[in-house]
Amino acid sequence: MTLTFNWFLPTNGGDSRNVVGGGHGVEAGPAGRPATVGYLGQVARGAEQLGFKSALVPTGAWCEDAWITSAMLSEVSERLNFLVALRPGLMSPTLAAQMATTFSNLSGGRLLLNVVTGGESAEQRAYGDFLDKDARYVRCDEFLTVVRRLWDGERVDFAGEHVRVEGAQLHHLPQVRPEIQFGGSSPAAGTVAAKHADVYLTWGEPPAAVAEKVRWIRELAEAEGRTLRYGLRVHVINRDTSEEAWAEADRLLAGIDDATIAEMQAGLARSESEGQRRMLALNGGSRDNLQIHPGLWAGVGLVRGGAGTALVGSHEEVADLIEEYQAAGIDQFVLSAYPHLEGAYWFGEGVLPVLERRGLWKRPVAQVSTR
């Protein structure tokens, strides 16, 4: 199976030559490149020219709004899809289905949805959402049930524990139905993913742990009579030689002081996210022993919430590790680097040609601009 590669738009505090910390209830760290339309447009255009399929646009109190950002950047790009992070419960399912339909239809089908249930109750309360984590997953299930039925063209009456609509119907259906991507490591997350996701996303744990997660979700999906695809969200540091790549990892680590690590680790430890707990366990809050699998480095997670690991090595070595993840069941990757603009080129011009030669990736056919 041909692999798919996606990039990341750094709206969560901006971009930098150093690791930008924050996320999961922790404030974003300093960045030298603000998340402007001009700069993010450079990242988006670079990604699509290099052959990335889409760009993940994150959500959270520390991010620019994902919908507005994506809508603006769709006008400065031509082929790139936008994987828009969406939190159920902050809007009605009818409005979400309508917004997604509008974006998809007006952009030529360039929308995917990354459904984020919300792992931090304090942040959810700031948005007016006072459900606990378990209840948020129940609501997410109900929310996606309504959205999918609306996209099917149904007139929906639905009364659940947390979602209720009467006579809901879309007058315009999506010409290209947006793909739903969903992540989560808790049992409740697995249940929702199995019922509703097209792609299950997980963070960059060692390949054996990722393979176990894939088996877990695959069994749940089979019980629902469904087949999913599987993606990995991870950073990447690739260079012409292994020595250069690890020197860059060392430089990034040297740019993080001990006080910042202690502060960020304490904040991230308060997260309710099971996935975040697993990320913290990989780095142990220490600068030592951060290579947790050959070529997999846990240094990013010392100060950044969410995806906290990076693929590190020469272009060939990173391609080898990607093949390990493919063997574990992964067929698509959501990648990022510091800085994101240069990182896209390092990967796009370094690793993608290696994978293309191996028959594991096919460059998308360039579209002729109509602008």
C-alpha cells in the first residue's frame, strides 16, 4: 500500500528554530515566527509543492482558530487539504456538519476533520463545557452519529444524553465527504474511534506499542463491521547523515533549560489525557535516555504537550523507521519539525525520494492553477 504524508501548521504559538512548548493545558512557549497568514502560507505552499497530502491545523486555547485559519490558507494554496481539528460540544452537530460541507464544497473537497474530544477539563470549562472526560466521549459519539447521518442526506431527529436535534437536515450535501480522523488511548476513545473514524491517529510510541494499539482498534472496528486506516502523529529530524541529524536533536535539547522542563512536566502531568500520560512516560522528565527505540527520540515531549517524539537519522534511516511503522499497520503520517518551513523541505527532498524509489510513496500529480 502506498503511504500518505501530511504536514502540520504551527498555529499553536508560532514557529521557531527551537522546540515551541505548550499544549494540553500548558501555555505555549516563545516563538520567533508568529503564526501569520504570510508565514503559514509559506509552510502550506511548501508542503503541497513537496507532495504532502494535507496539513493538520490544531485546536486549543493556545492556537489560532482552526476553521478561520484553514479557510484563509485555502486561498493561498491549490491542492493541499486541511485536516481541521474540531472539538464536539463547542458547537451543534448540525452547524459543524454544515460548516464542514461548505468548506469542502467551496474548496474543491480539500477538508478532513481531526475530531478532538478534549482531554483537559479546565480548558473545556473556559469554553463553557462542564462535562467530565467520560461524558465528553459519550457526547462525541452522539455528535458524530448526527453529523454522519446529516452527510448521508437524512432528516435527523435525535435525543441522546448530551445531544438533541429535531428536524435537522442539510440543504447542501458535501460533494466530497470529509474524512474523519480520531485519536485517543483510553477505552472510551477506542469505542468512539471504532464506530466513527475513517483513520485512527496515534502518537509516536515505539513500533511495538503502536502495533498493539492498531490491533486493539482493529478488533473494536471489526466488531462494528468496519475497517479503518491508521496514522502516526510524530516529529521528524532528518539530515544527509545520521551524525548531522543527532547533532540537531542535541541542539534542540540544549535550547531547553532545566527550569522550563520542570515547569512544563508539572503542568503536563495534570493532563487527563491517557495519550499524554504515555508520552510523559517515554521521556521520564529527564534529559537522559531519550532514544527510546533506534531512531525514535523523546526529547520534544519534555516541554511540548501532545506528540512528543521525533524520527531522527539520515534520510535512509528515517525511511527505514517509517517502514517499521508501516509493518505495525500505519499507512499515513502527520509530521512536523522545527522550523516547519525548512523541516518540510528536509523531509520532502530527503526522505520522500527514498520512499518513492522503494515504491512506498507516489508523488501526487501536480494540478494546473486556475487562479
